[in-house]
Amino acid sequence: MALKLALGLIAKDEISVVSNKLKSIGNLFDEKIIVLDRPNKGILYEFMRVSEEYGCKIFFFDGPEYVRRNIYLENCSCDWILTLDTDEEISPESSKD
């Protein structure tokens, strides 16, 4: 039985960064969870569109970081979760493993 891997991503208003990151990881993850940290109301529609396009679960939250990370745990159905900030990358070498 193969273990399932989820991506947990915390973002604010970096819609282009998030979109590019999701595009670059392709189908590497079985589940993708985005937690929006105090998002600008004008960008919410774009995040909803991107989350639908890439099959992400999206949650909105305004609180301390340790609580935001718990959102991944509460809503993830995979065995493992890799959490990234928007300034972190997955190397092409790592994605092959």
C-alpha cells in the first residue's frame, strides 16, 4: 500500500507565486491544502480560481502561525504532509524520488 503525500502551503496575497508553485509541482502530491493568512479581500476570487484549477483545498485564517499549521492536520486525509512557505521550493531532484 503506497503512502499518500499532501502539500500544505501558507500564503498571504502572493497569488502569482502560489499559482507558479502549484504549476511546477504538477501531480507530485495526492492532496494540496492552502491556508490563506489574512488575505486581501480583493484577491480571494483569484485564490478560489487557482485552488479549483489545481484541485486544492483552501482555508482562510487569521491567527497565530502554530494554529494555522494545525489546519493542515485537521483537514488532511494523507499519511504525510509537507508544509511549505511561498518562498520555499522543491528541487527537481527531490521531486523525482
